[in-house]
Amino acid sequence: MSKMRYVICVLALGLMACNTINGIGKDIAKGGEKVQQAATSVQKKI
């Protein structure tokens, strides 16, 4: 039973890590979009 608990805990932590990494990836992508929009805006002004 102890091994089963260990496996379940490892799987749960793995799933949480995937969600966290996925969230960070989305945040970075949104930040990149904002930088791209700002660069496009500056190019239009020039």
C-alpha cells in the first residue's frame, strides 16, 4: 500500500507541474504578443 501512495503522489505532482508549465507558457506567449504589437506600432509611426 505504501508504494501505491508514493506512485499516486508522484503522478499528482507531475500533473500539477504540467499545468504550471502550461500556464507559464501561455503567459510568455501573451507577453511576446504584446512586445510584437508594440514593435508594430513603432514601425507604423516611423
